[in-house]
Amino acid sequence: MKGSVTYGETDPRTGAKAEGRRPLSFRLTITADDTDRFVREPGHEARAEGWVDASGHGGRRRVEHGTFNLFVDPSPGVDGEDRRLMKYRLFYTDGDGHARTLSGVKNVLHGPPTRIWPDTSTLYVRLLDGHVGEAEEDGAEVVAAGVLHIRLTDFARQLTTFRTSGPDGAESLLNFGRFFAGELWEVYGPDPV
């Protein structure tokens, strides 16, 4: 994913448009060690490994610990909430030795199917001071904020990287596909009559 952030800004939308914004990108490998558990558990959490490239702040830096959550329901148990979140939390150390957290959210909101691509390819990010867990984020210092996007060509390449292993590999991949399509249908499908 690639885009820009503005240092000193706290709101991603404002940071994406502000003067003095700086390039920010990352490339990740997402791994769900147990696909069945990943699909079954409400957090849908997987491991994220790769790098963050913060131009002017150390360049490409290794993700020390990362998580990715796919289609998390932000309001479990609330009827009529056709919304899901795709969340990224990446811990890294910048070129000046400062611990940083990239916290990003994609808002997948109910609407026409033409919204699928814009919603699932736009990540609102905040860079936080320190390695900050989700529970501590509200009180964390925001170092920068902005918006990243994945290009259609990069997404198409990503689809070719899905792999499974073990004797139930093909079945696990099929279960993941059903989960993915089902969640999109829940959000973008027609309203119940």
C-alpha cells in the first residue's frame, strides 16, 4: 500500500491533503496459521510481516510485530450494522531509533457494490509514538496521519500469492473464500425485505 502522511497531523483525511506530506508505504505477507480458527473467531486476526517505508524517517524498516484483522464487526450484536473493519497494527523502529506503530483502518460500509473497491483499497493510517496496543491507542501520541491505497495491479498480484499447506489445504482455502465472499455480501448485498 502506498500514500502519504503529514507529520504533526492527527486526522488521516486532513493529513492526506496537507502541505508538506511525506510518502509512506508498506508491503506485507499476511499469514493465518490456522485458517479455520481465523474464519471462526470474531477478531479474524492474522500475522503481518514485511516492511514499512517512511520516507525521511529511516526509509524501509522491518515490521517487528504486526497483526491484520479482516472484516471485524465493530458493533457485535447490534442489528442493522452493515459495517466491517479491516485493521492493521504494525510495530517498527524508525531510523532515529524511535519505536513506532502504524495503526490503519479500512472502513467497509454498507452501500452499492460499486463501493467495494474504494472501501477495501483505502487505508486511513496514524503513526503512533511507541509500540502501542489497540487498548492503549486512544491515549497515544499521534506522530503523523494520512491515507494509503492499494493499486488494482498490486491487488491482482496479491491474489496470486494465496497458499495453503497440510492435508486440508484446499479445503481451508475454500473456507476462506466462502468467508471473504460472505462478509462482502453481508455489507454490500441488498437490504433484507
